[in-house]
Amino acid sequence: MKVFQHILGTSPKPDWEKLGFDPQFRLITTGGLWRKSKRNKVGLKSPDEVKIRQTARKLRDDGVQGCIDIEHWGDKDRYTQVADIIRDECPGLAFGFYNVRMPIKNYWTPVRLAKQKVARKKNAKKLAAYKKAFKGWQDECAKWRIRDDGKRTPGDAVHVIYCSVYDPYQKSPWWREYAEANLAEAKKFHKPIVACICPEATDRRIRGRACTEEMMTEYLEVCSKYADSVFVFRSRGRPIDIENQPWWPVLQDFSSK
């Protein structure tokens, strides 16, 4: 299984390729998708075709897979437009969108349903409501795969699906239910799945809390079972001594196999 990384702010900086991390990967954020003159409220509303084509060529020439990170749009058409620009410029380039709506990332809907199913005191009304919410979420996810008007969807246009599965709280006993439900929706796109995990808590109340050795082990077990590749990321934030992180030996061992 390929392991990609975008782990920033580490000291010392590891030799990622020597440790078994796949170098054929690049995360593309705002700077790689909009020219400087377009990085404003008006410019960011529309794809910058010139910059997107330039970045696509760079990815193709460097022989790397692209992870396109645009998270501020809510509609499908603009994502499809970006994908079509990339495909037109570089037809064979492998790419997908990070953390968009393929599937719509949803933590609490699968977790609430799973908890109610095993509750000692069953509540029929709550169970029915949670089942309805779960079905509604699945229906919304389907709209990114299927359209009634016959137009292409973002799901049609990409080569790979990036699916976030990390626990924002880094300790929830219900994390697996959330991850498996989201990966099941990702599988419906019938594209290779890259499971995305973060080795730190992202919930604002405990942001930066390191992932435990046990949690990283569980992450990688689930990713191995349901996904084709793993993408491990960390925003720059505060610098960390990576050698002293509890999750690092587990990830290092996994990437080297």
C-alpha cells in the first residue's frame, strides 16, 4: 500500500523516500490554483484556468499525483470545471479533490446511529430519526456521483477519491463507525481510494494533541482494509520533534513494509 505524506513542521526532517513514503504525490493549495492577482474574494469564486493549466503541466512533468485542495465552494459545477481543465491539459494525470464532498465528510450521523443501535435502552423515535438522517446523508453523497440533468459530476471527472477518516478528537471509541461509513460511501465512486489521516487532534478545544500509538495502529488497520493508499498530513502549526511522537514508530514501520 502506498503511503503519501504532507507532514510539516518536523524536526529533524526525515528522509521520507528512504523511509518508504511514496514521493509521487503533491498537495495543491491556493497558491497552486490561483495567480496572486486572483487571490481575493472575487477571484477565488471562479477557477483560474491559466494557473490551473500551469500547475497541471508541472504535476505531469514531475510525474506526481495531485491532491487538489479547494474547500470553500459548495456547488458541484466549479469542481467539475477545475477537473475538466486539468483533464484537458493533461489527460493522463492522476488527481482528486481533498476534503470536498466525495463523500460528504460526516462524523456524527454514522456515530449517532451506531450508538443508538447498541444502546441498552432503545429509543424507537431516535433510532428512526437517526436512520432517516443517515439515509439523507447517503442521498446527498450520491448527488456528487449521479445527476438527474445528465451533466458530468466531480466524481466522473477525477481519477482518485480522497476520503478523510481521522478522528478530530483522537480518542473517540466510535471513530471506527465514522471511518467505515465514510469509506463505504467513497467506495461507491468506483475509483481508487486514498484515506486521509492526521496524527493530531483537529478539534479546536484540543488542537495539536498527538495521536497515540494505539490510535495510529487502528487508523492504519482500517485504511489497509478499505482503502488503496494512505495520505498522512499535518499543517505547519507548532514545530514538533517527530522522533518523540507516539505515533511515529507505528507509521514509520507501516511505510517501510
